[in-house]
Amino acid sequence: MNNILKAQLLGQSIWYDNINRELINNGYIKNLLDIGVTGLTSNPTLFEKAISSSKLYDDDLLNLSKSGLSNEQIFESLAIDDIRNVAKLLLPIYKETNKKDGYVSLEVNPNLAFNSKGTIQEAKRIFNKLDSPNIMIKVPGTNEGVIALKELISEGININVTLIFSQESYFRVREGYISGLEKFEKNGGDLSQVHSVASFFISRVDTIIDNQLNMLPSDLHFIRQKLLSSIGISNAKIAYEAFKNTFNSERFKQLLTKGANVQRPLWASTSTKNRDLSDVLYIDSLIGENTVNTVPDNTLKAFIDHGSPSIRLYDGVFQAEENIGLLESNGINLDKSLDQLLIEGIQSFTQSYDELILNIESKIKSLSH
């Protein structure tokens, strides 16, 4: 039994954080599903790399350019083809797991991150266009994204809420999901059909906080050593406690009796950025019941090779709270840093999306000559 299946037995689904046409065509993704991966996530950065650095899309780019579509529509057409093909590969898993797993996620245009109405319209349009039950539409964990989440869940659309960093944002996301379910049920919807994950980002937290810890004065060396590379996991452990409290509440239990599904925490940004740390730190440390970890290629290979699947998510919650308290008492404002990470995450995805559209334009010009 490999480490992916061992994690599954402990309650965690391993998803693959990558997508491109080559991996679909050469059977790589199918092989991953055969060894236990149960879902895929995409984002604008992944698509930007795939389309810009590959010749696999060139014929389609040329053909689509003659159809009068805008560059944005051309990208959407390419992305939808890839997502639809992956959804077909995942459909047996979706059925075998009674709709718990087997999803592929596609992001709404990140330029709409602060536009709830635009996000709702785009999410509905893309979901209907894909026309497959095992699609999750990704919306950001901004205030406007949460408004969209509530509305989309109330219409029975599966949602992956992305770029969640802070406990406050995560509270709003859980509230939005449950409120959406309540509205859906009130309108006669079948709660068992709706699934959602809340993508909580991990390693980026350590990157920004470690930079600040390294600037602490030398007399705080002990504090620095104690807290370095610990805050991302501490933040996730506190989030998981909040998840359990919310989805064991009387309010949610009423929905549970009507077939509702919990909104699983999905650990994202789980590659190790610091080379002094274990390359499987953010998988091994965060395995627990009703969770997902979406993993990039090199981290997944490392986990298969030398991961150590064990339930560690429930350990050290008091220590996690103490770590964050120590951070604050030594002048590092975690909330401010996490708000900054959300803005940077949106900017990064927006930049990738905009670059992708420009690259499509220049690629079409070069292919046309």
C-alpha cells in the first residue's frame, strides 16, 4: 500500500495541484488516479505555464483565432477542454466515493476577486458550460468571494474557496457555505448534491513570518528558533479545530440529517519553500479526517517516496495557539501579514491570467506568419 492510500485510510484525500494537456495525453494523470490521487486543482499560474511553454495548444490556438473569439474566450475554450477531459477521467472516482471526491477545479477570472456579482455570473456560466457534476468552481476568499460562495451554494454549484489565510476569513467562508446550504434547502434543493472545499494556504504563511522572525533582535534568539517554520502549521491546526466545532454544531447537524456534506478543509501551498526543512513537512503534519491536501508534482513524488502518513493534525493545538500568542507578543502582527498574503495571492493569479492572455495574443501572431 502506497503513502497516498495510507493517507486516504486516515481520512485525507490527496489531490494533484497541476494540469496541462501533455499530462492528460501521455497518461500521467491517469496513472496518478490509478495509484490513489482522487482530484485535481488548477489555477491561472498553472495554465499560464502550460499554454505558454507548450506547443500542444498551437493548432487549437490557430483554429480558434480564426473563429472571431477574443483572447479571453480562446483561453477559456482551451481550459474548458482540459478540465472537461480531466473530469471524465475523475468521474469513476466521483461515483465510487459517493460524490465526496473525483473533482477538478477551475478558477473564475481572478480580475473579479473583488466583484461578487461578476464572480457569481462567471461561476454559473462556466459551471453550466462544463456541464459535468464533478466540477468545482474556484472563488477567492475575499469578502466579495464569500458573498458569491453563499449565492452559488444556494443554487447547487460545487465551490472551492481559494486563498484562505486567516481565521477570520475562514470563519466567513464556513458561515457562507452553511448559509448557502440553508437557502438551497429552503428552496427545495437536494443538499446531498452540493460539495465544497475551503482551500487554506500553508507554506506561504511561513515564508512571510519567517522573514519577520529573522529580523527580531538577537536577545530574542530563543523565541525566533522556537517559532521559525511553525506558524503555517499552527494556523492550520487552529483552523481544523474551528472546522470541527462548526460542522459538529447543532445548526449544521440539522442540515446533516437532510443529506448535507461538510465543507472539507483543503491544505494548499504545501510545497516546502525552505530547503532546510523536510520536503514533505506540509503533508505529513496535516493529515486528519475529512481533509484534502492538494500537492504539486515534486512534493507528491517526495511523499510517495518517503512520506510518513500518520494523524498529526490533532496534536499540539494548545502549542499552536501558544505559538501564535508568542508571535503577537513579540511584535509580529499575524493578521496583517495574512491580509497581505491574500492581496499578494490575488495579484499573483491576476498577473498570471493577464500574462496568459497577452501570450495567447503573441503566440497567435507568430503562428499566423
